Amino acid sequence: MGLNKRIRCLAAKFETSPGEVIALALADAAFNVFDADIQQTVEMELRPKQSGFTQLPAVPGARQGRAKFSTHFYGASATPAGMATFLPAVGMGVNTGAYVLDPLPLGAAATTQESLTIGSYQNGRIKKIFGAQGNMKCTLPAGKLALAEFDFLGKWSAPIDGAILAAVHPALAPLRVVSATLAVGAWTTAIVANVTIDLQNKLYLRESVNDATGFDHCIITDRLVKVTLDPESELVATKDIYAEWLASTEADLAIVLAAGAATCTITASDLQWMNPQEGEREGMEIDQIECQCNLDDLKFLFA
């Protein structure tokens, strides 16, 4: 019998010790993700025979893999299960009730970062990576659902057979990007169709001769948060983004997504225009603005 790609779910759990696989259970799949995919990246080491063009059997090398998936944003009185699991593994640990970028790497004293074991349950077959950390890119399109895309790098485990988990999906409604508050410094009147936030984490899967996979665990070694905006163009007298760009002006970013009493507030300090370009949206002149966050303090507060 073939495997139906729609019949699958994803589970993930913090590891007690980074790089050591931890058992997954039904409680570790209490979120809803889309397009979950785990793929190995294992180089085959070739062994050419002497005296000709033939080959000896190739040997698989170090075993690494990636897990990619997306999920929506939810607002709740308690932090949504998916974000509580995934954010600390992209470098955003809990700090005084909010998820904040942590400059202390995995393994450092007082770090809030975590590593994950991630399993994809595929209608009878289970794929896993472990010792994983990753990157997150958020897409906030006007009128649509706020989306977070995750890309995790870790040690790859050979697939095994096993029953799919009967995941209990969250009852919360996802947050749409409507009635949102968007402020860049004092600028609160911009007509924006889409905002993206990319952590741009640099991932390093540490090589190790002591491990059967050839690796120890993944760590985040660097990042520079990038934000993109596409506001409708305004007169220089109203908003002179080019003068601010040339002057290396910085401003604080604040975005509030709300659905009734449920909210997600996103803040970052010292946002700087990096590459404003002219664009067009349905005949309207727009400014395509690429920005960077100069302070490492991006924060997500769910309430």
C-alpha cells in the first residue's frame, strides 16, 4: 500500500541534552502545521576502482537533515503550543513573559535557547531529525492569515515504521492581518500590503567524530534580522524615506495583530532602511523597502 501525503503530522519536543534524541508522544503534536517535510542531506563518498572507469560501492557520509514546515499565528491567554515549541529553537526564548531573541548560544549558561527532536509521521512511516535548531521567516499579508515558515537543520535518523499520531489540533482561531497597528517610529499612516520578518539565522551543525551521524548538534552562530515593507509612495514632505536612508536614521518597529481579545505584538528597536526601491502595485506607486534591525531585540508577545 502506498503512503498518502495528506495523512501525516509533525511532532517536536525540547531535548534534555542538545543532540540526544528524545522520545515523541501525542502531546508533542498539539499544534497545526502545513507542508511538513523532512529530507536528508547525506553525501555519498565515491570509491573509483583502479585501472578503469568502474566504481566500488559508494559509502554514505555524515548524516544531516532538514525539517521544513509552516504554521499560523495564534493569540491566546497562554502562549500557543506551536510557538512555545518552535521559537526557542530559532533563538527566541522566554524572557519576562515574551519571546525575545537570545544572544547566548545553545549550551551557554542562562541561555533560553533550545534544541529539538522533530518527527514527521507519514501514515505508517516516521522520519526524524534531532539536535536541531533553525530559522523563521514571518509573512504578514494584508487581510490574510499571518504565517511563520520554519527551516530546521539537525542530525538525520533513518526512517522507521510506526503508527501516525492522532494529533489534537488547537481550537484557537488563527490571527488575520486585519485591523493591525503598524508603526515605524512616529510613522503610523503607511498603507502596506505585506510585511516580512526574516531572522536570517546562520546555522552550523557541529561536526563530531564521537557521534554515529558525524555531528554533535546544531547551533545558531550569527543573525541579522531583515524586515521588508511595501508602503504606497508618499510625498517627500509627508514621509522622506530617502533622506532617512541617507542619514542612517533608525526607528522602532511595532506591529499588533488582533482577533478580539487575542493579540500578538511584535516589536524591534533600531530598524534602519537599507535598500529602498521603486515598485508598483495594481497601478499604484509603492516603495519596496528592505530594512535591518540593528539591535538584537526582536520580541513576540502573545496575549
